[in-house]
Amino acid sequence: MDPMIASASVIAAALAVGLAAIGPGIGQGNASGQAVAGIARQPEAEGKIRGTLLLTLAFMESLTIYGLVVSLVLLFANPFS
Amino acid sequence: MLNSIPVLLSPILAELEVGKHLYWELGGMKLHGQVFITTWLVMGALIVVSLFATRKVERIPSGIQNLMEYALEFIRDLAKNQIGEKEYRPWVPYIGTLFLFIFVSNWGGALVPWKLIHLPAGELAAPTNDINTTVALALLTSLAYFYAGFRKRGIGYFAKYIEPTPVMLPINILEDFTKPLSLSFRLFGNILADELVVAVLVLLVPLFVPLPVMLLGLFTSAIQALVFATLSAAYIAEAMEGHGAEEHG
């Protein structure tokens, strides 16, 4: 592989997953905080809140995973090499 | 993942192979053989367990029959929650197959020491860490919700494309493409990421330290199976009800 393309791909891969982690990080923090507030206000609803929270976190997590998929494609299946 | 460079971090301790496959030629097509082997093993395990559970059905369940009844109740509740009391019954087999197949492949890939079996090329792992498997599952879900919509609403199904206003037409059409895309990428990325993280940690510290990450991997792969099944059920429910129903990412 051309060293220029290789270095650009590595930087792009790092940026892809790093930037993709910012938004979901903020979102997951918000969601978890609200869930904790909900449990503190209504402890008997803990089971339901926890189930919904886990599912929601998985949805937010998948946004980072999209960035990860892009970076994996750049590293292991680079279309320009 | 097509042809690509293998990454051999350290050939002695741990080998990390992405994009290397055991190719089978079939009628001019190249198949990823290792995925087929593990898929068949997962299917075989599921069929054998189901046969054993239903061979001698008793009134008071015990042992394996108990386990399978628990699984069935879980899947039925999942479908009922998403699709609703009236319509859920015909979709329980589909949702259940998705959930059980993904769950057993994810856990099978994480728990069975596949790496001890050496193949000429590539390595055995969970079938869901190959993009082809997850795309196939996601496209099945697309077909399922189109079928559900047409079955329920006939040609009026297309009315959902211009709801609430015709301005939304391009976005609604785009949604049909982003649904399978996000479903397949979510599952594929999560499973592959788990395996990569474990492989990198095993490379750095071969003993004990990767264990918590492996446990986290088991947890996320179970959640991913649940998410895939839940989303499929939600899409089917949305197609049957039209817009305005509850929507999920």
C-alpha cells in the first residue's frame, strides 16, 4: 500500500471512531442521569426503567459502532489500497 | 469484508485475522466457508435442543422443556409488547428464530474455543461477525415488514409514504434503506468489536485481565440479540399500523 494512503487511512480511522464517540457519550450520560433521577423519584419502577435504559443505551451505542465499522473498513478492507 | 491485509499482531500469542476467509467455490461464486460451518453448527444445536425439549412433553415441565418454555414465553412477551395483543401470534416464530439464532451464534462465538481448531485459512468465530450473515438477516426483516404491511393494508400500504405530508416522501423512501443498513451494521459492528477488543487484550495480557471484557462481551451480545429482535418486531408493527405508531431508532 502507498504509505501516503496508509497513513491517511490510519488517521481517518482514529478520527472516525473518536468523533463518533462524542455524541453517543453525551447522549448516554443524559439518558443514564435521567434514569437515575427517575429511579430516585419512583424506586418501584426500577425494573422497567432499567430495561428501557439498557435498550436505549444499545441504540446510542450503535452510533459509535457505525464509526467503528467505517474505521475497520479503512484498516482492514481499504478500498483505495 | 473482502480481500484485505491480514493483521498478524503476534503470531505466537494471539492471531488477529480480519478479512481472511476460508473460500469455497460454488458455481463461480466464492463462499466464506468458516461462516457456513459455524452457522450449521448453531442451527444443529438449536434443532437438537428443540427436539429434545419437545420429545416428551409433560404437563409439569422440567429440565430442558422448562428452559425452552421460558425462552418461548420471553419471545412471546417481546412480540406482544411490540406488535400488540391482536396481531402478534403469527410473528412469534419469526421473531423467535431471529432472537435464538443471533443469541446462540453470539454466545457460541464467545464461549466455544473455536481458535483451537485450525483451518487452512481464516478462523472459526461467531457467524454474526461476518457482514453477509447480518445483511441477510436484516433483509429478511425488510421482506417481513413489507409482507406484513401488504397483508394487512393491501395497496394502501403505500399511503404511508406520503404521510403525514407528501414532502416527507424522499425521507420515507430513504427509511426503507436505512433500516436494514442500521440493523446489519449494528449487529456486525458490535460482535466484531467485541472479538477485536478481546483479541487485543489477550495479546497484551494473556491471563485473567481479558475476563471482565469477555463478560461485558457476553452481556452486549445478548443485548444485541434482544435489540435485533425488538427492532424487527417494531418495524413489523409499524408497517401494520402505519405512521404515528411508536418509533424506535
